[in-house]
Amino acid sequence: MSRPALDLSPYGAIAHPTRRAVLDLLREGEASVGDLRGRLSAGLSGPSQPAFSEHLSVLARTGLVTARPQGRERIYALKAQPLAEPFDWLREYEVFWDERLARLGAFLDREKGRP
């Protein structure tokens, strides 16, 4: 049985929670593979080393991270530019959330007896 083709767009890359977690960690600064994997699975059973390497590979192939050698390690850094397209697309839907949050706020104000 063949595996489905991997979506190497920014949308496909951020679709997986492990890859989103890696991006979140890299917002704090550069990190080695071991550091990322250790922080990601702190107290939990995280992905296997091969699975984690594949997640990093997907992020690198989509341009969301870069890797540079440092001694025997590879140091990863966030490159957020490819996220601009999904961000711009999601921004079009922001009006729906703003409207719903405003209605929720008005409802809560009425419940508390505020005008």
C-alpha cells in the first residue's frame, strides 16, 4: 500500500500538532534537534527519533526552518516568512471571530446587569 503524497505547502506543514509545537519552540530562539525533542516530550512520550526527524525535514523542505551544522549537531531556526500566506488567508475570517466575540461580550455584560 502506498503512502499519500506529503503536502509540502505551509498549510500542510502546520497541519500537524508536532510541527506546530516545534515552530512554537523555535519562536524562543535556535535549538538543536536533541533540545527540541527533549522540550517537546518533557514528561511525555514524544515522537520517535525517526518520526521527529521527518517532522523537521518537512519543516525544512517547506522553508519554515533552517538548519546549520554546529559540531556534530544541527541547529534549527525559525523562518516565519512562509507563514505569511496562511496568515493572510486566515485574516479574511477574522471578521467572523470579532463579530462572535462582540456578541459574547454583550451577552456577558447583560448577564452581569451592565448596559
